[in-house]
Amino acid sequence: MSEHPNATRLREVAAKLQGGDLEAFLDAYAADGIYRVAGDNIVSGTFQGHDAIRDFFVHLMTVTEGSMRLTVGDVLADDRHAVMFWELSVERQGKALDAAGAMAFRINPDGKYGESWFLYNDQRAYEAFYS
């Protein structure tokens, strides 16, 4: 059985972000798309629209000195939703974080990401790392 086209597309979008093509990543989001990062720390929040999402990633890359590496695992999708399971490694201020988690997406009728939620498997470790 072949992968749903939205799963394939999500893998491609994640690869573009990992390759440093932030604009291609942003293009996958609706103009008023929402990117949510769980928690209460220096990188968590709700970011709406391309400018706010771009600013989030610029801030994230600054805080982590560009060290973030995301490895995509399984991707599940249908016509309206997609979920990506991932593993991540990142460093900042002499600390390292190796984590796993998931990111869920709501896909608009025009094929753009209307909302997404970035979730860690160990929120306490994530909070400690970004405190």
C-alpha cells in the first residue's frame, strides 16, 4: 500500500526545513496558519501567520545556535490531518536534549496547514532545556 499524498508532502516539507529552506516550509502553511509549541519557556507559544512563524524559527535557531536536528519517523495522514513522529537532538548553553515526540497538522481544503501542534514526549525535560 502506498503512502497517502499528504504524508509524502509532510516528509518533503520537513526535509526542506531541515535543509534550511524556511520559506518552502512556510509556503506549506496557510497565510493565517497557526504553529503551536507546547510549554511555558523561551520558545513555546502560539504563532499565527507566516511572519510570526518565521520569527519563531529565527528565534529558535538563535537560541540553539543552529544545532537542532530533526529525524522524521512514521507519518500518518488522510485528506484532513497528518501526524509526524520525530526524534530530535539539540544543544544550547552547554546542555543537550535528545527527545522524541509528535507533530499534528490540520490540513485546509486548499492543501495548506491551517494548524499544527509540536508536542514532546517528555515535557519536563523540554522545559528544563529551554528555561
